[in-house]
Amino acid sequence: MTAMPGTIRYCTTRDGVRLAFRSIGQGSPVIKAANWLGNLQSDAEIEATRHWVDAISRRHTLIWYDGRGCGLSDRDVGSISLDAWVLDLQAVIEAAGHERFVLLGISQGAAIAIRYAARHAQRVRGLIVYGGYVRGVHHQGISQRTRFLFDETVRIAELGWGSNARAFRDLFLARMLPGASESILSEYDARYRNTVSGVMAARYMQAFYEIDAREDAARVACPSLVLHVEGDLTILKREGELVASLIPGARWVLVPGENHLPLATDPGWPVIRREIDAFLENLAAGEDAAAPPRLTSRQREVLVLVARGLTDKGIARQLALSPRTVEMHVAGAIDALGCRSRSEAVSRAHFWKLLP
């Protein structure tokens, strides 16, 4: 049973972390992976973020949550890593009760959504990535000096994030919202400075630097939209381009502007809103209009084993066929389902309930 609009609920992850999540709107579900500084009590209220909530919940059910260590969720937690954040997303998905949905990943939430989509293709109808990345700075070939500077930022964050003085947070905000007015920056700082402790801020930043979801991105099989602000100083454009290049068939849209999280008054916001609306509408129209494809019993049999991760040689041994024959059946299934890859074919077959 899903939550009533606006209701804040709680769930527990497999490793025992209690998470707060919220549901607003009506319609097909869009589930947003958590990103740092999320706060359920502020996201739908302050000027820097509320237009995102309004835009998506106007026609869809938006579900989002405070990640472990943040906001209304448990603050004192053990593991902080990409896999731990995926556990958070899994817990919210199960508690929300939706069988299929669109995933939204913003900033480091992109890697969370991408890893989940790669591992649960049968449940993800579509993927929207905004301002995201799949490799942290420690995987970007940076120099030792640059690495030292990033590591020093972690140390400073632990000392300065939760303090009354805005000095450190101003450095962060200057890169995230360089085009924002002082009133917006002040409101943002006042609402979010206590979302995480200094210790947790440092742990989060260290984990950001270690993210590597490049292999996951290459296994995403659902329709995908990747948006990125051209002048983003927090996550550089090249990282968004990399995401789009790795996800098979992803639509890449470069948005004008400089704020990592565009304000409603930014030139790129109408582009973002238009692209997301069109993506969601086309996704629904395509699913509604399409007739169930037909697969032979052998094609289904082969796809089941592909879904389990077997190679052509492994499938051939199990079914007493030649690898060439297996390859032909896989190709036939891909063609019958109108797909471009094996992973996409498995996802589409699950959607049509053609596989057990």
C-alpha cells in the first residue's frame, strides 16, 4: 500500500538502518535516489528545490527519501558506500510497494539509480539522470597534488560543516549554486546545514570520491535520459557525457546554465522540465501502444539463462546445443523484442511477463 500524498513514512534496510521517505502526487511512480543534503521537510518548501517536486508530482507519484546518516533517517550508521546507498533505495522501493517505476538520479544519486537499474532490469521502466556521474575523483586519473586537495576538503568538512559559521559551507555553495542570490543561499544554508553532521559530511565526501559505477552503466537496459548543465562546477560536463556514452541508447541533453541544481528562474529549467515531461509521456505511450511480442519456446528458454548470467558456451552446455545455435536464438529473441542488446531483451521480456 502506497503512502497518501505528503505522508512521511519509515522503513528499515537489510542492514538495520531506519529511513524516512515521502510520497507526493498521483500517477505512475517516479522514485528518486537520495543525494547528499536531502531533507524531506525542506525539499518541497524552499526555493532552491521545491520546483523539482512540483514539476514531477503534477502528473506522477514522486517518492523520495533521506539517505542513511541524513535528514530524518538514522544519523549514526555504519556503512557509507555506493552499495550501502543501493540498500537504502531497495528498502524504500519495497516499502513503497510499486512493482515497476521510473528512477531519478541526481548528482551522486545517479550512480545509485544506475546500479539498481543494472541489477533489477525487470522493475525499472526508465531512468532519468541529472547532473550525475559514475566515477568519483579518485577514478579520474587526477594527480597526487589534486588528490591531496580533495582529501584535505574532507578533513575541513568534518571540522566546519555543522558549525554556526558559514565559511566552509559557502565554499561548497559557491560551486553548487554560483548564480543564486544571497537570500536563496542563506535559506539553503539555514535549512540544510544540520542535515548531516560534520563527521557524516566527511564520510559522505570520501565515499563520493570512491564511486565507480561505470560497469553498471553499460548494463542498463531501460530507456534513459541524461541531462547536465553546461557550466556545472560541482560535477563537470565531461562526467555527464561519460554517463550518456556508457548507457546504451541514452538520450543526452546539455542544458544552459551554471547552477548544479537549477533554480526555477534559470534558463535551463524549462529545458529540463520539457525533456522530463516528454520522456515520461513517451515512455507511457510506448508501453500502452505496444502489443506483446512473441517468442519461441527455445528463445524463452535461452533468455532465461541469459538473465541468469550464463555465456553462450554455458547455455550451450546446459541445453545440449552448439554455441552458434544459442547465438542464433539470442539474436532472434532480440529482434522479436525490438531491442538492441541482450540485457535490454531480458528487461523487455520481463516487462511482458514472457519469462518465469
